Amino acid sequence: MTYQVVPLADSYAELGEGPHWDIETQNLYYVDITAGKLLRYNYKDDKVYQAKIEGEDLASFIIPVAGTSDTFAVGSGRRVIIVKWDGISTNAQVEKTLFEVQKNDKRFEGNRFNDGKCDPKGRLFAGTMRYVGDEFEHRWGELYKYEEGGNVELVKTDVGISNGLAWNEKTNKFYYIDTTDFEVKEYDYDFETGKPVNPKVVFNLRRDSPKNHLLPDGMTIDTEGNIYVATFNGYTIYKVNPVTGKILMEIKLPCKQITSAAFGGPNLDILYVTTSSRGNEPKPAGTTYKVTGLEAKGLPMTKIEI
């Protein structure tokens, strides 16, 4: 099998992350975390639009709000905010704070939200990490769940860098990455209650030497239940069968820091990939790509129910 990797024009983000494919509008939304920016790639126009969120320094994920065309839930610092953006203007406005976590504890002042995604029922799962200090030494991140109506629940503590999330409704599984564990965990997942239990490791990226450890970052899943794991320092997305733990394919990209991926396009068979140029990585680092010819399809992503 041959696949093609094509850059999207004008798609640069210093720390591109959080890709969300809106199947209704055929738009890919993603963020530039440290710039506090939202980006939109329109499939029909083949064009990228971007906006700065007024008054915000960080934007870690973007998820459309169900029933709207211009309203999004965005992670910013330790808050999830509701942002209005028409998708064209270079500015986006904060409408309100949906919720805030890790308040009233000085340990968490250097924390921020990282990856966030909704399960197929519209519940938001989003986790925090340290962005000031050593997230490998101080595991002060946590994973949270937000449900329609405003209930916020702590799902997991002792997290270094809360990252990739994926669900499989056919097998009642939830997949989760804490980058500092160098692995992907699978949970039994109750889609009625939204509770993950019984974690087990299904993919391990540790190497013999800590210097060679690959850092798993964002993640998506296809219709066959295979997971796609981005590696922040590995130039690669691994397609993995989580039942066997076997690597089915290595998708190579021209950037070292691969941050996340999401299936999109009219047939959900294009893999959109975000990257980073942190630490003065040379061009084309920070470019967003589309990968075609994978002979796989993704699942529709879910908007947040608030």
C-alpha cells in the first residue's frame, strides 16, 4: 500500500493540536496552543482560516457546540471556555467560562488543559498537564469529564501529560494516553454512565534507553477499531491493533513532532495530522498535513452537549 502526505497551504501552527473534523460543515478545526489561536481548514475551499481568541494566551483544544454553527468549547489554561467565531474573522470572542478545574491550590498554578475530546454521547473528556516545570517529575495533571447540564467529574489523577483519547462503541472500549507513561491504556467503558474501568496497557513505546523513548501524543481510531498514535519526537503515526498490540503500519511524516490526527473528508478517509515546531524545529515543522491512500475510514467526531 502506498499513501500520500500533502501539506495544507498556510496551515502553520507553532504547537498545532486538537484536530476536530466537523462532518456537517466539512471543516477541520484545530488550535495553536501557545498562540491562543483557532484554525479552520475548509475542505471545499481548500483554505485555512485562523483567529486569535481575544484576551486568551492559550487554546489547547476546540470542539463545536452541538446545535450551533459558530460556538465552540475551547481549553484555555485550567478553564474550558465558550468561544464565538464565525470561522472567517481574525478575532474570536469569549462568551463565558463553562467550567474551571484545579482551583485554590498553588501546586496547580502552572497547569493547563491539554487534549480534549467528546465521547460518542457528547460528554467532554479533557485533561491537564504542567506547562511550567517538569511534567515528568511532578505528575499534577488530572483527567476530567464534563456532562450536559454542567456536572464535572474527576476521572483520573496522577497524570503527567494528559493526551490522546479515543472510543470504540462496538467493543465498549476507551483509549487514553498519558505521554509521560510512554504507553496507550485501554479501559472498559460504559457508554450509558461514561465511566472507564479496568485499565490495561495495549501499546508500549518505551525503549531500552530513556533517551530513546517515543512520546505518544494525540490519537484517533478507525472503523475497524485500530488506533492511530502520534509520536511527538518520532516523525511517525503508528497504526496499531489494540487487541494484539501489533503495529500494522508506520505513517511517516516530514516533521519530528507529530501531535495529533483526525479522520476527515467527505468519506472520512483522509487522515489530517497536526505538528509542532517547538524548540526551533526547522521547516516544515508546524505544518498540518492530509494523508490519503490509507484504505481506512474514521468515525464521525462528536460535538459537545452543554
